[in-house]
Amino acid sequence: MKDIVKILGVPFNRITTEETVNIIEAQINSDRKKPYHIITGNPEIVVSYKKEKALQDIIDDTDLITPDGVGIILASKWKKDLLPERVTGVDLLASVLDRGNEKSWSFYFLGADEETNNKAVEIIKEKHSNIIVTGRHNGFFNKEEEEKIIEEISNLKPDILIVALGAPRAEKWIYSNKARLNTKVTFGVGGSLDVIAGKVKRAPLIWQKLNVEWLHRLLSQPSRWRRQLVLPVFAWKAFGEALKENILHKKEN
């Protein structure tokens, strides 16, 4: 069984959330100098991949890509090359915080507005009293402030840098500054700090299990409708790719 499943050219790792956290722990315990970069890849990133050379460079240089979204899992099913489960930014962050609490890992939180960032970090510290928060900063900064943020992160040397700047801005920011970020692991978490702070409510568990969390987000945040337009585009392209591959496979056999 292959360790990679390619969806419209993007190589997704065949991995679970727990396995991802185990890899993160191994990277933190290593002597690596360059940050281990994880992308939780969603349909929006996949559709943009072919169109944006910058995004292609980022993905080619990424260490691990997890399937964020039921659409990615469904596409792998169409290809008859099933990925084991969704590994979303919010779920990965929750699991990493739990493991970090056991291991006393250090974190830096970058992103969201000031109120949300501050509230989310306070809640995280209250629920995970053994983690070390080396620093935090909101996601609204100019070029001069950005230089200070990068310098601060480099000096503080957190085990994990959490970036909540939204996708694909977080991925682009990490890629552009990777060489200067003195951290072992980094990944984008989308709007996870908004969820932790209570600014945005995540779908109830039953919606998550029914794989319609995207619909709950759309109903609770109607302004997201433009972003959701990418879903049928992704489904059409992914199904077409799977159909071609399955036909080719039958001919070869």
C-alpha cells in the first residue's frame, strides 16, 4: 500500500491524526534545524494547486500533507485508493495540545484578531496547564511588525509554531519565512483560534460524523458562500481524474 495518494496532483499522506502527532513528537525530539512543515490540505488548496506556481513550490517543499475535508477522502475513495481519515487543522491542533500537555511542549500562536488570539491562548493555557506558551501575536501586522514577529519567534525557539492566518496565506507565510523560524514544527490551523475562543462555533458532533460540517459552516457563516463554490469544482475535477485512472487501470489489466 502506497504512503501517498495524489489528488489532482497534490500528494496526500496516508496517515491518521494520531500518527501525525507521533511524527510531530519525533520531530520535536530530533536535532532538526529547519521547521517540519505540515499542511492540512483542503479542496480549495487542491484546486488552486494547478493554477498557482507559488503554491506548487510550497507543496513540493512541504514535509507532510494531511487530508482536511470529506471531499479529499471522497476523492481518494473514487480513486479506489482510500485515505484513512480526515486530519483537519482544528482536530490536529486539539490532539497536539493534548500531547503537548503531557510532554510540556512549548508553543507560539500567530494569527486571528487581537481579542480572539488573546482569549484563545488564555483558554488553551487554562485547559492545558503544562504546555509552555512562549509568545503570541495577532494576524494583523505590517512589514516592520512582521520582522519583529519573526525575530521574536526565532529568539524564543518554540517547539511548535501555530499559524492561524487562513489558507493558503498561512502556508505562504510559513514557506516564505521558514529559513528564519527557529522552531521544530509548524502548521496552519485556519480558523481554529476562532473556534477555541468561541467566536465561531464548530458543527455539532453529529454533523461532523455525517460529513456535512461544511454545510453547517455555510449556514452559520453565509458570507463563506463564495469560498464554498470551489467544492463542486473540486468534486467535478477529482471525479474526472478518478474515472480516467480507473478506465486506464482496467485496460492495463
